[in-house]
Amino acid sequence: MATLVIGAGIVGSAIALELRRRGVDTTLVEADEPGMGASFGNVASIAVTEFMPASRPSVWRHIPGWLMDPEGPVCIRPSYFPKALPWLIRFAAAGLPKRMRALEAAGAALCARVHEDLAVLLKASGQQDMLTDTGCLCLFANDAELRADREHLEALDRHGVPYKHLTGDELRALEPAISPNIARAVLFAENRSVKSPHKLVMGYVNAFEKLGGKREKGKVVAFTREGRKVTGVQLEDGRQLMADQTIVACGARSHQLSKLLGDIMPLETERGYHTQIMAPGISLSHSIIWPAKAFMVTPTAGGLRVGGTVELAGLEAAPNYRRSEITVKRAKEALPGLQDRDSKQWMGHRPSFPDTIPVIGASPNMQGVLYATGHGHLGLTLSATTARLIADLATGQKPPLDITPFRVNRF
């Protein structure tokens, strides 16, 4: 059974490796080099605690102020607002109480599988040492900030995800570089950091090829069909690749292909920024996140990576690296010794649905097509679990959890 996987980011490469590990004749198709999109610049976090829907009343209350603040954590370019409006309306609807709990449960079900599924692919690619053994520290300047984050902790309690409260002194015993102005913290011990997201993708791709997987470089522009069944794809250079199954896993551009098949996805790009600092002047062993300041710092890729904030401006607009500068400025409030020498800024496209959870499953309109996209901030976290679920569907096996919440036609 010949299978095409479109997209060689972390999700597509994980799917390709899992399929080939099961003996499926698989070709990985990518227009650029593997792992050079959003997978290259993510904040390197396996964040199993972050399954709450982004849309919830506590977030809604802050959005007007965030949008008015030029340094706020959410930015919508004025010229893009009319195009983003339908997505924003769906985003608001996803935060209604009954809907929010269902989305939380769906996200938690995915996150509960992450470490089990990730261990399989790390072993298959010989990358068992790719993860740190430390967790993530969630910072709070005072008790008021901690109370403001109670929704998150209550969600963890509902799903049995452990965490530990730390005093300021306990926090600085773990990470002396953190400012004395940070009074409290919560340790998410089950979260992990990836030592190099790009190396992880390349490790998957190399293992896939060693197992006999094939790669094709080219941009998919059309599908070939026989009636209501997709039989392959056409590349921009005119080549055709034939397949029994095609898996669309090309991140923020997946909706451009799904539209060709009549599957309309409200997929938006949450443009994310990072600054990779190779001479930070401090050391960290944990990743840190400060919810009130909307940034994260992770030791990865040989230095510290500072990321965060959301920008809605579409796929084609030029980067606004002021967004990177804002997160570094905030990081220095938590890490007063942080230097940003030998640093490089980056922008990438997170593929995001308004209800936070991804699409994982079959096309309702065409046979022979599966989708795996829209993971938002959790592409790295959920990549191996997505690969497990898609591989089960592709090989006719029953997935280990109900994938109904992730169907493409749920909107």
C-alpha cells in the first residue's frame, strides 16, 4: 500500500517514520528542507500540561487590553483583521463553558499519551537522549498572579496531572538565575525540553530513510483522482506521485490543499517569534514560563531560546521582529543576568484552529486522504501521538482513543 505524507515538519516526519516502522511503503514529500518551518523555531517544549482551550472567559477579558497594548501578547495587524474575523468569532464560540470542557477533555486525552508514543519514536530513531529530564517552572510574581492562573491548575487536577508548588527560595534553589522578584512557582515535572527540535526532525527523517522510506522534494499543487478517491498528487514541476493513501500534514498551508478536495478548514497561522541566544551569560536547567508576561525560555540548540506572543497577519506578511524584542525584554525581568549577545531572531507559522485542538482523521469528502494538522502551540508535543493515531487509521487498526473530536468537519 503506497502512502504519501505531505509535509516534513515534526508532525509529518513522525508520521512517515511510524508508517515505515510498520512496514508501509511511504514517501515523504516536502517543498523545502525537512524541519525548516515551524518545527525549526518552536520553543522545544513537550508540554503535556497545556491542553486547556486558548479561548476561555479569563482570556476574553484580557484581549481588548492586549490588542491596545503595542507590547501585548496578542497582535492583529489592522489590515488583516477583516480576514481574521471569522476565525476570531469561532475562537470566541469555542470558549463557551460546555464546549470548553469537551475541548479540554479531548486535549487532555492526547496529552496523556504523549510520553508513551514519543518513547517509541525516540527509540526507533536512536534519539533516546534527546529529552531533558527536568520539567518546566511556571513563574508568578505574587499570589495574585497565581490566583489568576487557577483555571489551569484546576484543569490539571481534573485530569490527574501532577504539579508542585514552590516558594521563591525553593525556586531559586533550583534556578539561581531567576529574579528575587518572583515570589512563587509551580513545577510541571512531566513536561520536558527537546535538546534540538531541528535535530529531532532530522533524526526521524534519517531513520525513516534507513528503514527504506523515500523522499521527494517538491510542492504539491493538485490531487489526481478517480471519482471520489484520491490516487496521488501533482507537483509544481509537473511530476505526478501515485499513492493508495495521501496524508496532508503540511502545517499552516494544509487548508490550501484541503480546499482542493472540498474540505474547508478554518485554519489560521498564529505567527510565532523567537530569539535564539547563544551567549546568554546565565544557565538554566529547566524551561521557564511566566503566564502573566506571556513568554517562555528554554535551554535548547546550544543556547537559550526565548519565545512567545501571538501575531495574526497571515502567511505572506513580512516578519515584525519587534515581537521578538518584546519577549526578550520580558525574559530579562525574570532573568536579570540574561544577555542577548550572539543572538538570532526567527518567525514561523503555527497552524491553529479556533478551538485549539488539531484535525486528525479522514477526509469526509474524498477517499484515500487523511489530515494531521492544526496543532497550534503543541505540534512538537503531540507529534508522536498524532503519528500513532494516523498510522492506526492508515493501516486499518483501531486507534487507542476516540478521534471523533478531531474530525475535519466539526466546525
